[in-house]
Amino acid sequence: MRLLWDKKASFFGHDYRENIPEIIARNHPGYSRLEFARILAAWTVYEQFSGAFSWRRVLQADPNTLKLGKHPVQSPAIMSEWIKETARTYGADLVGICRANHKWIYSHDRSGDPIEIPVEYKYAIVIGIAMDKKAISASPAFRSATASGVGYSRMAFTAACLAEFIRNLRYKAISMGNDTALTIPLAIDAGLGQLGRNGLLVTPEYGPCVRLCKIFTDLPLEPDKPIDFGLTKFCKACYECAEVCKAQAISSDVEPSFKLACPSNNTGILRWAVNADKCYEFWMENGAACSSCVAVCPFTQQNGSSHSG
């Protein structure tokens, strides 16, 4: 979103799709008009469902639900199992729960308005939506961007349904995509995976080939614990994502550090910082989002099923 407000950014005011007519005219394999139309259509639910990431009830409350009152939660552990099963029913491939660490909440939204989430929202439910591994493997061609769009539309549907489920129990729910709070730290806290060299959440089940969303709630739940499946050690020896990145946006340093690569990096975090400026500049050149670092990751290659949505 720095393209909207950061006048110092090389891409300020430039949407990455603005060169599409010229890119299609080159007639390169994987960059056709039909493929581009497919990308746009994949975002339909995400872009058009205004209630997907709402702080309030989307549907009118059922009168019978109102009569029932607030559902008593005698066991947060049992309630957590209900949440996970329900999320999977609505399309989630991964679900984890953590305490809603308010350090991960953005200070302001993209309009510059402060974000203030009341303290009663004590828990975060983090959802992983697996993307079509075969389509992602076509990156950076348009087909991989279609898989990304489908992932976003699926996560909008899943998060919205789960939030309404919680509201039907007469508890509060704030449904979120990439907005409001940082998703990857919450996903790590919720035990879904670890942070990889490519700056993405890497899961044992699907590698980084997932889209993430989350819900903050006051529903009493039992948090999961972070996991360590050896990813940091693995990434120290594996450079495949850095080598495949045409933008050269991914660090080749052996060890993670506190170094920053661009203004989009937060300070005080030990990791391999990704240069998001270079990444977005390649998106502009490519005319579509790139997922090559996702496709090449050994955890994407060896794990998970191809998920067409």
C-alpha cells in the first residue's frame, strides 16, 4: 500500500498491472489476454464481498439465536475444537489459535486512521488456505497469480463464515485479511509454521503455498503453542528462493539478522529481511504478482496436495 502514500517509493502511484496491454502484446507464453481475464475473475469474492472482513455482523441476527442468548463456554479447549472443525467445514486447510498479541496490530489503517482494538478481544484464530501447487509452479506467469487470487477469495469466504459462526454464539469477532494486524507473527504464535528465508510463513503441511487470514474474538479459547520443525536451520543451508528470485529481493546471508532491506521492514526482528521494493518493481515489470519463491521452496515441493479451490 506504500504506492498510495509513500512519495519516496520508486513505485509511488503505480499499480503493478498498469503495463498489462504492452505485456500481453508481447505474446509470450503464459501471458495471454485469456490468462489475465482469469486472474481478475479469481479475485471476485475477495473484491466484491464487502462483509468479508467486517468488525460487525454481516447477516441479520436470527431471532431464535437472540432468544438463546450468549452460549456458555465451560471448556475453552472443547470450544477451540469446535472452532477448528467449523473453520475446516468452511474451507480452511490449517487453523491455529493464539492470544491476540497487540504488538502485531497496525497503528493506523491505509487511510491514516488509528486502529484501536478493545482489550476484550483476547484471542486470534489464524486460518491457512492452501493454494493450487501446480498453478503456483507456473510462476511468474499469469497462472500463478490466478491461484493467488483464488486463495484470497477463498479466505474471504472462510473468514466471513467463521466470524458469523462466532457472532451466532453471541460473541464478538473481527475478521481480517492482510489488514489490521500482521498475520505472519500471529500464525507463528498459533503454531501454524515458522518464518522462512523468503519472508513468508512456511508450514509443515504446505510449505509457504498458503494464504492467511485471521479473526480476533472475545470467545474463550485455548491457545496453541508455536512449533519448531527445524526450518531456520534448513533455510541457513538452502538458498533456492534467493536464487530463483528475479528481483534479487531475498537475502543470501547465511544467518538471519536485524538488518533492514527496505522501508517496509519493521525494526527489531531477527530474520532474513526481504526487499519488498524490488519485489514490487518486478511485479510491475511482470504485470502480475510473482510466487516463484513459493513455488521453488522444498517444503512446497514435498508436502501438501494440489488445491484447486
